[in-house]
Amino acid sequence: MSESSTGAAAAEAVSEAAAAAGNWRRAGVAGAAIGVLAAGAAAGVAIERLTVGRGLRKKARLALDASGPYGSLRGMPGTAYADDGTELSYEVEEVEPAEDGGRAGAGGDGDRAPRRRRLFGRRDPAPLTVVFSHGYCLSQDSWHFQRAALRGVVRAVYWDQRSHARSARGVDQVEHGVPVSIDQLGRDLKAVIDAAAPEGPLVLVGHSMGGMTTMALADQFPELIRERVVGVALIGTSSGQLGEVNFGLPVAGMNAVRRVLPGLLRALGSQAELVERGRRATADLFAGVIKRYSFSRKDVDPAIARFAERMIEATPIDVVAEFYPAFAEHDKAAALKHFAELPVLVLAGDEDLVTPSEHSEAIAHLLPDAELVLVPDAGHLVMLEHPEVVMDRLADLLVRAGAGRGAGRRA
């Protein structure tokens, strides 16, 4: 690339980044603070634009979307109904019987036998169900790697939270204007369990908002935890005080954002169609923002980064606005006592900017017998960024919960 064309590309990138930040500034004080954040992400975008044209980037995104296997795994679909009538979509992965008469590890069931041995040793997993709850602006597909490892080996349920992915928009929110609450999400999880796993032992796995959902379930249905739950994993989540998170912004800028962001999001949500067009027009800029808040590693697989981007892009802006206030009100520290007698895994990325690892340490402080794992060089989407670490610790949890029937796990 010539010096003149390089300068032109840089000028175009800086101009577009400045225009995007300017648009945010026109939204008020919060816009200015978010503009600072966007400008930081835009710096990386500007560098890419020195060597990669807009058309090539678009083709690259399309190629990644077409070739990437992420999010392609599907199970037996089902529908649960929340207490307000909202349709909640879930999928079940059943245990596939070995073809050698049930003896795991004899080689008669394809790749399942080696995976079973790696996860649980040479014993069959116990008849339990693992229920996975995803985070804010994500979907059940965010568990892609864990699903690939466990499918056919352990019975598992994956579901989409209300207003996310394949689940319907919340009836109370759309028809009655009722704000979303974490308690409502806990009741939604109970509806999914009643429909997809009405009996037998359970292991509950929740990431971010999904972990909060799990805590809300325990708070409202302690008898279910006492009678049926045999293990819990809380990944990149928080039991409260999320209003103090600064998302890597300067304190003064974040205080300004906190004051007016809820109102700004409501305003954006009321102009959803216009905002969605804007999101598409500034896709490169917001891809940088998404990557910054999803991952810590600089060398994360571009296909995985694009997969996360697709999930977040698929969440409508009015849903983003609808759910945001619930996090400031979330306080479920007292509910953790219901997990005190259970095997518990508390895991987080040590560079998580969304639910910082200090929040996982606070949970572990209230559950002193829990296993606390802080994954180095990992961001908020730790299960996509370091899937081998997350799956290794989940396998240990399942063994402790009885999935291995006392057999030691073999690496």
C-alpha cells in the first residue's frame, strides 16, 4: 500500500470514528462518555482499515458466518411457558447409549467413549441433567464448546432467556409494561426445569445474567435446590452491586453514564428501527467495542469473535434497554446460602470488564467451600475464549456432583 493511500485510509477511519463519537455526544453527557469508550475501540478498527478495505471486511464477515461451526449444534426442541405466558425455547441433549451393551470405553460408541473417559474416567455418568443458562444479549449457543464436549455423554438442557434468540418477547413487558426483573428470570428457569427436567438430580450452570437467574431460582424455590440440585457453576457473574462496575472507564465518565444511560437506552429503544440501521452502518466500530468487552486475548480466533458479535447483534436494542435496569437492582447475596451444602464452582476471567472477577471472589467469600477459579488472560466470554479450562472445571464439578459415581477424572 502506498504512503498516500495509507494516509487516506487512516484519514477515512479517523473521520468515521470521530463522526460516530460525535453522534453519541449529541445524545448528551452519557453520549460523551460512551464516545470515549467507542473511540478507544475505534483505534483498533482504524489500524485494520490501513490494510483491509471495507468491501474485504464485509466479505470476511460473510465467510466467517458461512464457514464457522459455532452455534450450529442443535438438540431436541421444546417449549416451556413462563408464569405470564411467555414462550421459552429450550433444547435437550439426551445421553446416547453405548453400542457395546452399555460398557463405556470399549470403543463401541464412536467418539463418545474417548470423551467420556476424558471427562469422567471409565464409569458411565450418573443420570442427572445439567441445565445451562446464558447471559445478557447472548443465547443458548454461547455454550457451544461445552455442548460439544458433553453431548451424548450427559443429559443437558440449553434454553434461551425471554426476549432472547428463539424465545418469545416477554408478555408482561410487551403487553403490560412490566419491567424485567432477575426474579422473573428465576421463575422462567423454574418453568424450563419443570418442562424439560421434571425429575432427577440437577446441576445448574449459569453465565453472567444466567448466574443471576440461577441465584433468583434459589431465592424463590429453595426446596428445589434442597431436594434436587447436586451441583452449581456460577461463571462470570455477580450476586449484586453491579451499579459500582465502571466497565474500564474513568470514574468520572462512568458516573455520568450511570446518571443518564437508563433514560438514553429507553429513548434508543423507542426508536428501535432507526437505531438498528445505525448499528448496521457502524458495524466495524461496534465490532471493536464487542470484542473489547467479550475477550481479553489479542489473538482470539476471528471466527469466535465474529460468533460472539453475531449473538450480540441479534439482540434488539429495545431488549437491551428493557433488561438493563434489572442489573442495578440485582442483589442475591443472601440467596447463596441455599448452595452452601453443594459442590459449587465459581469461575471468572481475571480481565472481565463486565462482571469483574472481584464479584466472583465476593461470591466465593460467602461460599467458602466453593472452588474459585480465576482464568488468566480471560474476559467476560470466558467459556468461548478458554473453553478447555471451563470444560475441565465443569467436568470436575460433575464428578463431585456424582456424575462420575466416584470415579476419578482422567485428563
